[in-house]
Amino acid sequence: MIRFLVFFVLFLTLSSTFSQEEDIFGSLRSEAEIDTSLLPDRMIFTQRLLWGEKGLMRKMKISPLTIEQRESELKIRRKMLKIHQVIGYATLVGMVAQGFIGSQLYNGNYKLYETHKLVGNLTSISYFTGAGLSLFAPPPLVNKKIKGLNSIKAHKYLATIHFSAMVTTNFLANKNKKIHRIAAYTAVGSFATAIIVFKF
Amino acid sequence: MIKRKLLIFFLLLVCSIQAQETTWIINTSKSLITYSGKHTLHEWEGSNQKLYGRALLNNTSLVFNKLAILAYVRDFDSKNSGRDAHSLEVLEALSFPEIKFYSESFELIKDSLLINGVFEFHGKKLNKQIMSSIVSGKNEILLNGTFNLIPSDFGISLPAFMLVKMKDLLEIRYSIVLAKESSS
């Protein structure tokens, strides 16, 4: 009888400790306001087009909207944004080099014309690849609306400026040298600032 | 007959032990937990004002018998949407949405409470000893303190910026207000 009681006490203590812990957390979960949404309320139109609730990836059933799939999408997103970061540094190097070569051309050193063209093309490829990685990456889990200016907002505002400037620079490369130059400097300035202001 | 008496005595004992406890609930509007992270280039903070928790207080010894705290990684706000979104990716928030702390071991040392418990974060459980200041009132108990967490201990891969990883340390500050629920 005593042996049975000792065993019973031990069993009761262990099981009640475990179940009490689970019970407490269970009741806490029932009180909590849990956000279980898989997609953010706000996302860039390019992301919505691909990854939104009715996006191409969902419609074509390449990436159904499930927890597991979103988890792997977020891993893809992280990789894409890491590459976006590295390509960004490489692009900045290209832009600075291009600024130097470009100013030599304006000073009459036409020997560098082919180099300017080559570096320009490579920088453009690198720039638009980096932009694509950001624009078409799967959306984050949340995209909170925060009042005031912060690093990510500044990064996004500046992205609008340097993207427009880069398109203009390329479009006017052989059409209007003056505006081409202004657009190129705007692109470099806003692109460098976008890198500097960004904090993770 | 003796066996039956012994069993009844035992059951009464269990019931009386449970009856000596009072439940205290975390007052979410008054409680806050903040983490500080560091990188070579900058420092930042994020706070969570949605803490959920229960404490069971022993009415005789006036020391906690149990303490359970629950927070969700989604509820941390660093005032930077990009950083918060990135944190959720690093912390795999869909698979591991909760941060839990549970303790049944407490020691009152002057105005402080030594808490030995289990911290569950990123799906991993670690034993953690926390020294907390405690201010007890009739209807409210205030727990305040700081402690450190090492993200890599929880299997978290550290995010990098400018190809440099953040420091493998999170400084946690908390201020938890517990309000008396009801006597049982």
C-alpha cells in the first residue's frame, strides 16, 4: 500500500507539474491576441503581382499560401536580399568608377569612351539585377506602418529617386549628354545615400 | 480502514496545498520587455508591450510557486518595419512564434527574487537564472530586472549588415506588473 502511495504521489506530482505548465500556457494563449496572418497588409505592387494572395505564384500553384511554404519563401527572401546587398556594394563601386571615367570624357579624354560604355553597361546590369532582387523578392511577414522617417523609409524613398535617375541615365546616354550627366550624378548620390542610411 | 484514511488524508493534503495559492496575472498595459542588439555600426532596441503571464503565489510563504510568461516574436517593435520584418525571418516566426519562460524555483534574497526557470525561444529550451528586483503591494507585484541572452545558444543564425554579423548578445530589460486575480 505504502509503495503504491509513493508511486502514486510521484506520478501525480510529475504529471500535474507538466499538465499545469501546459494548462497555464494554454489559458495564456486563449487570452492572447495572436496575429496569424501569412502576408502583410501592405506590399510593393511587384510583390503583390507575384506573391500576393491572388498572385501569379499562387494561381499557378507554384507556391501555395501555407505556413510551410511561407517559411521557405521567407528563406528565399533573406537570400535574395543578401545578394541585393552585395550587388549594391558592387554597383556603387561601378558607379564611382563610372563617375571618374565620365568626368575624363567630359574633359575631352575620348580614349576612355569604350571603357565608359563597358563599365556603364556592367553597372546597369548589376544595378537592375539588384533592384529586381528587391522588387520581386517574396514579401516580408509584416510591414508595419510607422510614423516619421526611419532608415528603411529613407532607403525606399531614395530607391525611387535612384531608380528613376538610372532609367534616365541609360535612356539619355546618346541623346542628351547634359541631362545624362545630371541624372548619373543624381543616381550615384541617392544610391550611395541609400546604402549609408540603411540599417538592418 | 487505515489504508482508506491514509488515502483520504493524502487527497486532503493535496487539496489544501493547492488552496494555499493565489493567482496573479500580468497587467499587459503596465508591463514591458525590451531587447537591445548591437552591431559594429549601430545599436537598436525593440519592445514588446503585449506580455501574457500568470504567477501562483504561496499565501503562507509569500513566495511564488509558479511563474509563466508568454510573449510573441511578432509583437516586438523596434520602430523600423524593415528591421522587424528581418527579425521575424531570422527568428523563423512562423515555426517558432512564441517566447516562453516558466519557473517553479524561487528564492527571496532581501528585495530580490532569484528565479530559476526554463526559457523557450526559437524552439529551444534553456535553463536560465534571473535575479529580479521585487516590490510587493497588496494588489500588485512589480518585477524589474535585466538579463542577457545569447542568440546562438538558441540556434539563431545572426543577421549581418555590411557583411559584418551583429553581436551575439541580446540585453533584455523587463518591467512586469502582476495584479491579483482572485483567491482560490
